[in-house]
Amino acid sequence: MPVFDDKKIAYLGMVQSTIDRMSANSAILKGFAATVVTGISAISFTDINKWILLLSILPVISFLSLDVYYLVLERKFRYLYNCIRIDEHVLDFSMYVKVPEEVSCQSKTRLRDCFFSPSIWMFYTPAILIVTTIIVMKWGGII
């Protein structure tokens, strides 16, 4: 059974605060992406240049990329947290996270695993589809 002394608790708290920050950043990015999609929907009914509207998908793709990056980091810090918790990591207060390749698959810290995470694809797939539909409708002269 792992022993929890003051040093270990402080280290776990430090890692947990980083995990919380990554999670908050992810939520903020989703809020920005939703705002961009709403803005694109609103301005699509005005007389806007079709090429400018075509560029509007770039912020959504950028937010998607950042969100996946933060999810990768969050999962790596969760791995570090678990290693500290079960005494597999030295209490050196290092925030360097290196997940071994054989463990990376199990802890789902790979980029591919994070990209196909439900928290990513269930949000960004509809957002990209909405923006794409608006662009196609604008180019087709429907709106």
C-alpha cells in the first residue's frame, strides 16, 4: 500500500493543478470554437466575400488542433499523477512527463488516441460540418 507523506501530497497537488489547467484550457477552446461557428452562421446571411467565408474554417481547425494537444498533455500528466500515487516515480517535483511507448497505448496518450476521443470528435465534427455546410450554401448561392 502506497504511503502518502506531506512531500508526496504536495507533488500530487502540483501535478493535479496542471491537469486542472489543461482541462480548463480545453473547455475554453471549445467555447471559442462555438463562438466562431455562431459568428460564421450569423455573418453568412450578410453580403460577405465568399473567399473570406472560406477562410473561416481555419480558426475551427486551429482550435481542434490545440484541443487535441491539450488533451495529450492532460493524459500524460494523469499518467504522471498515477505513477506518483503508486510509488513508481521518484518524488523529485519534476514536471517532465515521458510516457514509455508500451504504456502510451494503454494510457491513451498518443496523438491518434486523443484525436479520436469522444470529447474531441463529438464537438468538432458537428462544428466543422456546420461551417462546411454554410460555406457550400454560400458558394452555391443558396444563402
